[in-house]
Amino acid sequence: MWETILIGLLVVVFISWLKSSVRPSNFPPGPVNLPFVGSAMILDVRNLTKSFATLKNKYGDIFSIYVGSTPVVVLNSYQVIKEAFDRHEFSGRPGNFSGTFFQKGRTGISTTEGKHWKVQRDFLENYLDNLTGAGHKAVEEVILDETTDLKSEFSKHEGEPVSVSYKTNISILNVLWNVVCGRKLHSQQQEFQTVYECIDKITQFMSRAAIFSFLPVLTKLLPESITCIERGRYYRNRFHEISEKWIQEHRQDYRGNRTGDLQDAYIQRINQGDDTFSEQGLAAMLREIFIIGAESESVMMRWVFRILSCNPQVQKKIQAELEAVVGPKAQVKWENKDDLPYTMAAIKEIQRYADIAPTGLMHKTMCDVKIGGFTLPEGTLVMANISQCHRDPKLWLKPEQFYPEHFLTQDNTLKSVEELPGFLPYGIGKRACPGAKLADMQIFLVVSNLLQEFSLSMPGEDAGVIATQFKSGTSVLRNPRPYRVVINNRVSS
Ligand code: HEM
């Protein structure tokens, strides 16, 4: 009798595996789906985009893989990524484990969809557009102030090999802090230290926990000491308390039509009774700005310092341009950018070459959709192979090299956006990063003002290999391998 039950069970497991391994009808093709592991056996999970290049050669621009038993469609050319992500039907988001754990549910912008997402996203986008558009002077002052502090920190370590991450993170955090709280904190203050620690630990946890979105059973089977959920929960709760405290402080300070910072502007919408605006929504948005925004900018700045220190000839060209256009002493301002094509080209090339978000964030279809002749049922997960665009030999003359001329016309002017298909550091379409302009402004002002005063070089023992660190903390964002940089004052050296 036991034998019959066992055989029956095996047959049920086998049939359900067979069913789950068969792709839906007219679904993009791809490698075989094995029970429990999906396509994991044929994917290099530490370097997904390398595996995708192989699969693209075999299956074309649109193929599918399985993560566990979940199919994921991968888009592999600029044309199909643009076509898909410009459409509302592809603007959904899976309620992934990390995002919903961190926010205690689906709230904020990056994990929500539909009307809530659209209204909240429009608010943030408009707020940041105004901040960085015609009236950009206020935020520019804040960034320049931080850059001055950064320069004086660097002066203290002239000629020594140093790690620049912590110092640059402080200035990134302070700018965001100003945007959302209208004030600056000293990095030694307890509140600053607590937020810094929370961001660091939460991003580490979210990266490690990415797998739980596909294998949630692991969170039940494994002890919390292994899944690190207990630790993640501790830092998440601390960050929730802090973001809620900020709102209470703003509520107390709220005086009629004062619109000093992002929180004031949001509270005004709550007070007007606008649909989808709530204190919980504001707290979620603040946490997102600090987690997604600060971490992305921090990783990008790590690449900026690494790539520049390995390319002294590029620094010299930037410095010559700055000297000719702005002069050796005057502060470089955002309005100077249009007269600094080489500097802008070098920064954009760093963004292309660093390729910090190789697959961006996962999207989800909002209804049954067709693309490239295939049919994707509602709820299908969709991933963009952004690396493919950044390394496409059809789009870039020297895709594997750091070559700022990629962004210059023959007359040495900066190419327009239309001339640069395939340049997607911030994603594209309906879900493209709303913080892009703020991040661009910050990178430009930091790089130009620092290089006016300092040159960056590698320590003697550094062979100058620019490489990626494939470790936890990099499942969404690619970090450079840890390095040190030598800062030399241009006047004294
Ligand atoms: C160098 C800096 C940054 C990079 C490279 C970057 C990159 C990205 C990418 C690739 C996405 C995913 C797009 C998609 O889903 O298709 C994204 C989304 C997002 N980013 Fe950024 N980002 C940066 C800075 C910022 C900043 C400073 C903020 C906030 C002030 C921010 C807020 C967001 C938000 C809220 C989303 C989710 C948008 C949505 O789901 O609609 N990012 N970012």
C-alpha cells in the first residue's frame, strides 16, 4: 500500500514539474527548465549578462529563462527594450521579497503599480524636475557646499592612498537629506550615523535576499541566522522609526503654505486631501530616496574615482577644458556644462562603461501583451539586458574600452540623446529613474570641481585593472573591486 502511495506521489510531482516546465503557448524560447533550479544550471548567476550574451546568440533578442519555477522574459536589444518599456503594459512591478520586506508591504514607488504608482511617481519626478530645472540654484548651492567639504577632506590626505567611499557617501547623503528634510547634518551626529548604518545594512540585506522572491519557501525552511532576516528586520524597523519621526517633525513645523523641501510639498498634498497621498506614502518615498537613490549614486561615484584614477590622460583633457572655459579659480557651475563637452562626454562614458545596473529593476506585464511576435500573459516578469546596449558593437566604436569620444560628434560637440540609442544608465520609458537629473547634476559638479584642484592617481602597486566585484551587495548594482586612490593637489604637485 505504501508503495502505491509513494508511486502516486511521485507521479503527481512529475506531472506538476512537467506542467511548470512547459512554456506558455507562443512564449519566447529559451533553455530547458529543470525542477527547482529552473535555468540556474546554465546561467552564471554572478555574471548574468555574460550568460545572456550566449543565449541571445542562440535564441535572438527576446528569450526566456526560469528562476525556480518562474519564467522571466529577457529583452536584449535597445529597440525591443525601448519598445516594451515605453508601453504602459510593461510598467508593472513584481512584489519582490526585498522591496516589500523593506517597506513592510507594497507602498512607495518602486514596488507599486497602477494609479498609486503613477501619482506618487509623478509627484517625485515633478518635484525633482523643478529642483534641477530653471530654479536649480538652491540645490546647486547645496551640492557645491558638499563638494567644498569633500575637497577639504581630500586635502588632509594628499599623496596618501585612500578609500574615498565613506567621504563621498557623506556628501551624497547630505544632498539627499537637504532635498527631503531641508537641512544638513554633521556626519558625526548620532542621527546621521544611524541612517548611514541603516542604509548600509538594508542594502546588503536586500541584495542577499533577492533570491527569496523566487524561492520564498527558503525563508520558512532556513533559520533566521542564515537568512539574516532578523538582522534585516532590525535595521528596517529602525529606519521606519526615523522616517516617521521626520514626518512628525515636519508636521509640527508645518506653517500654512511654506514649501521648503520635499516633505513640505508632500504634506501640502495630504492636507489638500489628494488621492493616494498619506503619511505612510511619504515615509515610504523618503526611505526609497535614501535606499535606491543614495546607494545608486554611491556605487556610481565609486566607479567615477576608479575610472578617472586609471585614466590620467582623460583627467588632463578635462582639466584643460575647465581651465579654458571656467578658469583655474572660479567654481564650476551647472550652467557651464553646455560649454564643457569633453567633461560631459567623459562623465557619460563613465556611466556607460561602469554599467552599474546591468539588468535594471524587474518589470511585469500589466495584461496579456504581444512583443516581437510572442505573447506574454498578464503578470509575466520582464528584464532588460541593459549591458547588451552598453556593450553593443553596433552602437559603440570601442564597446569594451573607456573612450569618452563615444559621446562626441566629429566637431567635438556633445552628441544629442537621439544620437545615442543604447545609452541607458537610468533605464528607459515609463519606469526610468526619476532621480536621473539630480544624480547627473551631482556627478558633474563633484567631478569638475574636484579635478580643477586635484589629480587622481593609482597607488604604485595597483596594476590599473578596472574590474567588477562580484559579491553580495551587487545583485542589482555592480560595484567596482575595492581600490585606493592617491589624491594630488595640482598646485603643489
Ligand atoms: C547614479 C545614480 C542613479 C542611477 C544609475 C539610477 C538608476 C536607476 C535604474 C536603472 C532604475 C530602474 C528603472 C526601471 O525600472 O526600468 C531606477 C529606478 C528608480 N530610481 Fe534611480 N538611479 C540613480 C539615482 C537615483 C536617485 C538620486 C533617486 C532619488 C532621488 C532615485 C530614485 C529612483 C526610484 C524611486 C526608482 C523607481 C522608479 C519606478 O519604479 O517608477 N534614483 N534608478
